Amino acid sequence: MPPHITLAIIDSDTSARESIQATLKPFSEVISIVGTADSFSNGLRIIEKSTPNVVLLEVTDIQRGMQEVQHITSKFPSTSVIVSSTEKSSDWILSLMRAGAVEYMLRPLIQEELKQALQKVGRFIITQSAAGSPKGRVISVYYPTGGMGTTTVAVNLAASLASEGVKVALVDLNLYSGDISTFLDVNPTYTLSSVTSNIERLDANFLMTVMTRHSSGPFVLTEPSEVDDAISITPEQVHRILEFLKGVFTYVIVDCGGPLAGCNMSIFELSDLILFTTALSLPALKNSKRYLNAMERKGLRKDRLKLVVNRYLPKADIQIKDAEKVLGHTVFQTIPNDYVSVVDSINKGMPVVKITPGSPVSKAVLNLRDLITKQ
């Protein structure tokens, strides 16, 4: 039997409180309402007495709402706050999230949305508190410069893993030229910088709130929307984010690129596998050799570095055996050159493995997934 999630309701509207209670009645074995109140002062007495897992808080004034959320989260750090309000302003949403709320819901509350919010928050409370729960695996997809298809590999690998029914996070840590939001046609309210700017209160519940669930399955954390935001992200912040994600998700797929320093080294240190993505061309292989050698010199074991050849053409001048000889690595997986299918998937904002599951690219990605899950 799953652990109980305890809930307190602070709402000035009697009918709203009654509606929430009626909505949650079928879930009484999992969710216990420890009390309801029509004002913050009365609600605070309930919180002080029972320290609920979740507080559902009505907000009608932004300044007072921020103060109330901060008071609850600072005094009761194990309690998550879900805010409800009639205000649709993104400034309100961001301000209350920064104050400590893990979810923002528009009033009037819709029963299905309330269920989903509580299930989402509750699931991550359970995940966070589960003793001895195994850590997820971090798999980074890397090439130092653009143009090798790391985002294509990362997006499709994440979607294929999610189709297995496990929790998958897809994180764009290609800080200066990230493309995941374009590939999946998402325009999230919160990005990676939303997390790093709130790093001191980072927990699983907050992470879940800022991540976007894509229809293909993965939970997505996109690249910063502004270059200035990317500049301020530190290796320590990246390390902390990935550690939290490992505690929540079965797989954490990271799209990354750039130099072997700073944030990238934090990613690689936590990566169980590094899918080094390249192509069978002389410039790509020359650059790959330089970087693979440098990565090994930096202590990244050869068994963690897996070579993925993208845009593979069997009849090309350079063959797989030639690349393996030059690079000193066995090719882990080839992904065939299928420009039309890949571009079509990008234009539709949906991974190839979902749009054309029978295509050569999809079959190669599914084989890559199987190789990873069997390791």
C-alpha cells in the first residue's frame, strides 16, 4: 500500500474547499486531508500541528501570497505548496514559484487538473522519501561542436526509453546552442535557468514543476532562453541538478557540447555512459580523435565512452573499420543517413521513433536503446 500524502487546504471560498474535498474523496487511501481553513492564520495552525506534505493555498494578492508561500516553505521545508489563483499573469506564476510554490493552478479549479497536480507532487514526495531507492542512470550525448546530430540522438533515445514505461528526463545542457525546444516544438514557461536561479531550494518537487512533459514521453528541461542566463550557470549547479534528477528518473539523457571544461566536466563525471557522436568524414574523425584522447587523459574511462556514428552511409569512402582504427574505439551504434525523416520529425516537433517507427533511423535508435538497457 502506498504511503499517505497529507494535505491542508487554505481557501476563503467555502464551496471551493468542499469541491476539493469531494474531488479527493476517492483517493482517501492515499491522500489524507488533515484540515481546511478559510484564512492563512487559521491554516497556519493546522500546518504547525500536522506538518502536511502538501498545502493547497489560495492567493488573491501577489505580495501577501509570496510572503505566505515563503513562510510555509522556510518554516516547514518538507511541505510543498500548491498555489491556486484567478490571475493568469506569467509574472504572478514566476514570482510565486520563486517564492517556493511547486505548482500554480488557475481558478476555478478543474477536478482533473487538481488530481494530476496532486498525483505529480505526491509521486515525487514518495520517490524522494523512498529509502534505498536506486539511482537513475545519466547518459550524455556529446560532440564538441554542432552539426553531428547530438540533439537528434538525445531526443529520440529519450523517447524510445520512455516508451518502455520508465521515467525519463531529457535535459538540454548545450548551454549556448541548445535545440531541444525546437526539435520538440515546446515553449516552456520555465527553462534550465529557472532551476539554477532557485538552486538553494532545489528538490524533486520543484524540478518536476518546472519540467515539461512532452507527448512523446520524456520530461524535458530545455536550454536557457537567454545567452546571459547560460553564462551564469556553474558546474556546481549542473552537478546538483543531475544528482536530483538521478534520484527521480530511471534515465537522465543529457544533450551537451562545447569544451572539455566547466559544466561539461560536471556532466561527464556523473555520466554512466557518454555517447560520443560523430560522422565518417575526415574533419569529424580528426576532431573526434583529439577529443576522445583528451577525455581519456582527463580520467574518463574508455568503457564509458561509446562511439555513435551518425548519418551512416554503408557505401561511403570511409568505412566503420577505418574509423575504429583511427579512433581506437569500437563503434557502439550506427545511425543511418535519413535526412528526410529527421527533418520531417523536427518540423512536426515529434521524435522520428514516434512518427515513423519503422524507418531505418528509428530501428537504429531502438537498437541503441536496447544496448543501453542491457548494460
